[in-house]
Amino acid sequence: MEAKISLVLLANGSQAALDRCLDSCFRQSYSEFELLVFTDETVQVAREDERLRVYETSLADPGALRVAALRRATTDYLMFLEAADFLVGTDALAIFMTRLAEQQSDLAMTNLVFYKDAELIYPHSQAKTRALTVNNYLLCARLYGSFRRLGGNLIAKDLLSRLGEQLGTLATQDLYLKLCLLAKRPVYLSDACYAYSIENGRQLPAFSWQADYHLGPAADLVKQIQASYYQASVPKKLALAVCLDEYSAGKVDVLLYSLERNNPGGGVICLIYEELTPQTKAWLVRLGQGFVNFKLEFIKLSLLDRHLLNKISLAGNHLPVSAYYRILLPNLLPEVDRVLYLDYDTLVVNDLTSLWQSDLEGHFLGCIRDLGVTIKNGWSNDLLGKYGENYFNSGVLLMDLALLRKYSLTSYFYQFILEATDFFVLGDQDAYNLYFKDAVKYLGVENNYVCKLFSSDLASEHRKLQEINVLHFLGAEKPWCDASNYPKEMLPAVTSYRNYRQELRAKYDLKAEQPALTVLVLVNAALELDRCLESIYYQDYPNLELVVVDMSEAATVLASLQKYQAIYGDIKYYQASSTTNAAELIQSWANQAKGELMTVISSKDAFNKNEPFRQMVTYLQQEQLDLIGSMHMRYLTEDGSFRGFPVSGEFEDTGSHSIADLVASYAGEYQQLSGLIFKRELLATSEPATSELELVKNLLAASQKRATWKEYAWILTVK
């Protein structure tokens, strides 16, 4: 026997709308329902049906109507409707009851579809039915309009009975939040079966933020902890944690060196990882062996850890799964009671003792407000409402692991992430902000100074570099990328990072491990020199000789060069006449350059990424090549667009290709020297040339083994 539904219709407003609503009910293929209509006589119910009962009553008090409907309903389920709305299609009730049975649910919240100008508008996907849990029901209430209007949801009569007097007093949103907590298995249905009319200016009420808006027990636990006069034990030695994947492990060495350099008190740095290549791990091990103050500990995730993390959905956000490693730190570091977590894209520029010794006053985390999010893009207000100014950045976290373990919050926090992750925009950072709301101690901005703040409009948030403990290169503006378009206020921070990188390279004598590469920059016009030099200086290749040959006769060239010399030091500069033959000039450098290898680029062009030197030289050495070429992307200054051909990223042996074939087949790659890395001795042994193309052909002829890297390594500017 099919279960019956009591459809409770609040009849007022437009007669036409009411008739449409009534018609949508009586057209349903699922016929096991009764229709209870409460009307104030402003509209007429001109229908006869044995399932229909009409009650004349005032509509002024919706709470009283809920109570009256519950008293008169003779079925096990109730669904409220509003006269302006209607059921979508003829199978709406059948779908509701099928889903209710499938989910074994006693409360089904609907996916509202909007109706306007005779069209249905679907604000939410119809792809996902979800269970409503203590971890996500408040997030769902914020997102889905069905929590803010009475109509369209299917409710077990017993649930409404259990509300008692609250049935008549609770506001609609609070009513459904209460029902979610009372229900055995509440669900949100993806099926859009109920149409909410937004005609004539009618709109959904806004979500009503609650004063005690918490998604977990953390805030209440902090009150208990503080009442117990808990005092955390702070070890003398620092304990730090950095979470890595292969990409971030290739960038983290500068951070680790900055920690060692600026913290003589030392301690331990725990590197959390899943998989690292032998080469990457070997370099980090070697780095740690050179440390005096800190010990590096490598902590590999277990199979269980990986299994847990792989269950977290990464859909809809740009973060890798390694961003979530930090949520497991209480379990990964069972003997550590306090840890300072750092993102890999931070730089420590001062002693961290004061930060380490911060009194967290019984809070689980010490953190720093994320002014970049709260001030600029407003996401924090969307996430936290009026508490948006408290949104914090998770790139630097002082964590009381002892407290987190004592109250088993890791397990609860993990479950929260599983059930709420598709509400996040900024990954686990959003999760931390939601779950640990009112359970964190806010620390000074100097402990996680997001570099974008250097150019902030708020002067009160500006800091001098020497006042900062931790720099955070948050966002796309990384110091290992091309900084030519970064805000000028941010450049001192970038310079500081690169100076640490240079110190690191010198300390570990990394130059000795790579053949010297001479980069010859030919300047015909001064306009683009800054961009070209920047594209060289952000390279991660440690053994470069930079030579600038100025054939422009422009005074601004030397000024640009001096700016970079002041920051990076050794740059060779030579002046030449604008009538100088470039090919002859390049050949003349065969005896002057220090590099075993050589590459040439025009100042109007630039290198595309920070890896090509390293990758090309590594392949050249492995395959014992004389010359290696790469692909270029064209930059059209006329419209600011980039153009290129499909690339595979593969290395192709081109030793068997004829010179004529290479010059003709590679879309211009072998018609200029830019993008080629070659042994300098080839210049000495090749025939004299009077043009760049002729010089390229001579180099190809002199090379015994050569290859082409089918990847964009440089940008050709086309005026």
C-alpha cells in the first residue's frame, strides 16, 4: 500500500496562480494524497474532489497554520505549498515518494526551481542528492532556498509532532534547521520538482545568520578548556611541519634554508610527503645534512593515510591533495605537542621564537587573518557572513597537537571535510575557517605576511621587510616566476627570496654540479630589456654567466642593467655599435665566455618558464649532445595575444635530420639562435658567418649529436 501525503496549501494572492497550483496537484500521477486548503476568502477554490478539504481561516499567522495543518492531516507525510508556486510535471509526487523510500528518509528538502516569464530557471544542479548531516546541514541551508520557504519539502508527520509548541513559533529557516537535527535521515533531493515563482518582485528571503553559527564542537570545547585553566607546554626547540608533493618539494629548499639561517635555537623540521623522486629526496637529504640548527625528518604517509586523503573530493578547487596533509598532523606526529605548520611558498626572514612561544590561551590553533581574502574579494563574507573579517589563512598555523588529540578533533574534522568539501572554494583553508570558528587565537600579521599586502590600500597593514617574521608568496605571484609585472612594492620581497636562493646555491656549491651556461643578451632596443633580464633571473639554473651586449645606443639600457646589478650582482655589460654584425659579434664571444655551454636571446624576447635551462641542459648531458633546440611561442604586441603550435613536451633526436630539413620544418625554430643551447666550442670550430641564419646552419653542421625539445621554452615578440 502506497503511503499518503497531506498537501497543505496556503491559498492567497492571485486567483490565476492558485488555479495553476491546484491544477499541478490534481494532475499528479501519484494519487495517494489529500489536499488541505487554508484560504482567507480573497481567492476561491472552485473544484470538487474527494481528496480536497477547504478551511476558511486567516493567513496572518503562518505558525498557527502549521499547527492547524498538523491537527487536520490524516497521513504520515506533509508537504506545504504556497499558492504562487506549483509542482513541476505530473510525476513530482511520485519522484518525491520514490526518493524518500530509496533514502529511507523522514525529511526531504527540495531542489527549488524558479519560475519567471513562463520559464523555469534552475539555480542548482540536478546531479546530486545528498544526506544532510550535522556537518553540512547549515552549509546546505545557506545555499539552498528550500530552507527559507515553507513550501516544497516532504516532512514526516511525526517530526512535526515532536516540535511541540515550537511548530507554531519557529521562523521558517529555524524550523527546517531543527527538523534536520530531529530527523533520522534528512536528505536534500537533487530533483527539481517544486517551482518557486519569482514574478512580481517576489524573492527568496536571505539566509539568516545565527549568533552561534558553529559547524562542530571546537568553540564550545575552547570554553571548557579555558575554564579549566589549561596551560600549554611550549618546548624550547621549534617543531615545524611542511607538506610536500613533487612540485612543492622542488621549491621548498629556499624556505628550509631560511629557517636554518634565521633560527639559531633550531629544532626539527618534519617533511610530510606521499611520493618523491629519488633525485628530489636526495637533494633534500643533502640539504639537511648541511644544517647545524635543524634536523630534517621525512615522514611518509601510510597506505591508510593515503586512502583517507583520496576520499576527499578535489572537484571545484585548484588545490592538490597535498594541501590536506596538514589535517593529519596530530596523528602523523604523535610525540609532538606543538607544531608550527608552514606552506612551502613561505620565507622565514626573522627568528620565530616569539611566534613559537605565543600563548594560544586554550585555543586549538594560532593563525593570522587573511587580509587578501577579507579585503579584496569578499569570499570570507560569503563563507562566514558578518564574521568574515575573521577569515584566516591556513598557510601558517601554530597547532596545539596535544589538545587536538585529546579531543579527537582530527577524526571529526576529517569527517566534516568529507561531507562539506564541495562547499569550499579555497580547499581546506575554508574547512579550517568553518570548523574552527571561534576556536583560534589570532596572531600578528607579521607572522604570515601575504606579499600582496605590500601594495594594499590599507596603510595600517603595511610592514617593512625587517618587521616581518614570515613572508607568504600567496597566489600566482611566486618569486620563482617572472616578476616583471608584479607590483613594485612587492619586488623587495621577491629580491629577498632570490638572495636567499643565491646564498643557498653558493653554500652548497651548486654551480660546480652544473656546467656553466653563458647567456648572451643582444640589445637592439631598450624597451623590453627588463622583461628579458627578469626571465633569466627567475631561472632555477644555478650556474649562469649573463652578458649584455648593447647595440641600441640608448641611455636607458645602462639604467635598467644597473637596477639588476644592484640586486643580483655580476652582469657583464658591453657596448657595441648599432652597425655591428650580430653574427660576427656572437662568434667573437667564443673565446671570452666562461660557459662551457652558450645560448643567445634578443632583448625583445624572453624565456617562458623557470625550468627550460635546467631541463635542456640535463637532457643535453644525459644524451651527450652538442646542441639542443626548443620551441617558441609568439607574442603579438598589436593585440597582446600569444600564438603557438601544439607541443608534446617530448625530446626528439634530430641528429639524422638534414640542416635544410631542420631549418624548413620547425616553424622558424632553427632560423635564429634564440632557444638553442649549444657547446661553446661549436662557435670556435664552425665557419665564419655574416648572418644569424648562416650561423645557425654552421652550428648545426658542426654538431655531431643534437635534439629538439618540443616544448615552449621562450617567447618571440612580434611587433
